[in-house]
Amino acid sequence: MRYLTLALAGAAASVLAAPAFATACSLSDITPTAMACSGGYVGNVLDNSAPDVLTQQAALAALGFSWDGTHFGDFPKLNALGGATTIDFPGLLHGITIFGIHVGGKGGGQTTFYKFDAGAALDTFSIHLASSSDAVLYMTEDRPPPPVPERAVALNVTGEPDREPETACAVCSPTNAPSV
């Protein structure tokens, strides 16, 4: 009996941990027609809270996009779409593009993720869903990743760049070790 209770508790926990679906997505929800979609997940999951990041990661993985769950703020976002059906992220979209969209207003609705081919240069695309509110662009080809700051070069008091300290010789013995 105790085994049955533990098994049922485990099954209930796994069901609770899985993201809930409001309705299934359709490839024809957007124009150009999607190649794949994932969702719609209950509510707005387009934020950086831990449970919502896990939902985004699962949805994006289903579309072939791997995200480590960090730097959510680096993705381009559209907020307060107010029911718009034309989506216009900054810049042009190129090639395979993946985005997520929430429809249905604050505190409800659903979030769905789409993968489509934007072609050589697409400025806007259309959604065929009511009550759009927020969108996140996860990927478009030819868009460079966020810049990584270059390593700063320190200057010493003579104005010359500091040099990296010498590393120990890989085959050194006490008789041929570099002097310090």
C-alpha cells in the first residue's frame, strides 16, 4: 500500500511539473506559415522567472533551439502589443526565425512559440490570433549575438601595456626553471 501511495504521489508531481496547455498551436497561426510551433502554454511565460524559463526552454528545444536560460534581457521584446496582428521587431528578420508570443491579456491567455523562414529580409509578419500582448524574438539568422566586451588592456605607469606574467615551463626541472 505504501508503494502505491508513493507511486501515485510521484505521478501527481510529474503532472504538476509539466507546463499546462491552453490550446494547441497551429502552423497557420502566422504568416509566413510556421515550420513548427510549440504551445500554447497557459498564461504569459515570457519572463525570467525560474518556472517560466523552464517552460521557455522546453518549448524552444521542441523547435530545435537550445537556450541555457540566462540573459533573458538580451532578447528583443515587444510589450503592450494591444491586440496588434502585425509584428515588427527592430531590424530585419533573416532566414530561420524563432519567437514567442503571448495572447489574451494580463493574468490569462496563452503563450506559443513559432519557428518560420523569414527569407532574405522580412520587416514584419502577421499573427492570426486575438488579443496579442507581448512577444520575444529568440533567434533570426544573420543577427549577431549580443556584443561581448573585449578584454581591457591595462597600462602601467610608463604608458606601456602590461604583459601577461610568464608561465612556468612545462618541462622544467629545478636546474632549468625560469628565474623569478
